[in-house]
Amino acid sequence: MHLQPYQSVNGTPFTASRDDVIRAHGQPRRESRNSVGLTALDYDDVVYRFQDSGRLEEVTARAEVLHLGTVAVPFRDLAAFVQSSDSMAFDRGGFWSARCTALPLCHGRPAG
């Protein structure tokens, strides 16, 4: 997974609309609404979640390696990488600033 925190996930910018995502990836396998009111377009290996306003709020993707600029971190090593990094810190929920968990899933969120 290629992550530019708060900007894009795997080349999909957080400025992308629902229609942009469908044009790029085709019709989703499933579409649903989650418990916090986001509409999810589920492509099995990646899920795009949108606010009612149309704003792309969250992307969840399966990946073995997280690419952050020139750094590549296997997900099995992500917790140790985050804990050793001065620029990344866990918040109370166990997430770091780009909202990545130590599981083989990574959630990117836009700033603001």
C-alpha cells in the first residue's frame, strides 16, 4: 500500500468523489452504510467510505507492505516501526497520525 498521509491511498486522492472511485475501479462488489453513517464501496481488497456530503472520509486496504515515501515497512513490523519513530505517535485509540493499525489493514484519512 502506498500512503501519503491525509492526501492519498494507492494513488486515490481524498478529493476523489464516489463517481471518481467507480470510474477508476468499476462497480463495487457491495455497497453499504456503516454504524457511523458512512457509505462504503467495498471492492473486497479495498473499501472506500464517504460522508453524505460526498467527501471521501476513509480508505481501508489489505496490504503486506506499507510504503511511506521512500520507506517500505512490512505490516508485521509496523508496530515496532511506529514506536521507534519520532514523527509518529499512538493516540489513545492505538492509531498513529495516518490512522494505520498494526494489523494487515491500513486506514487513511484526510486532514481536517
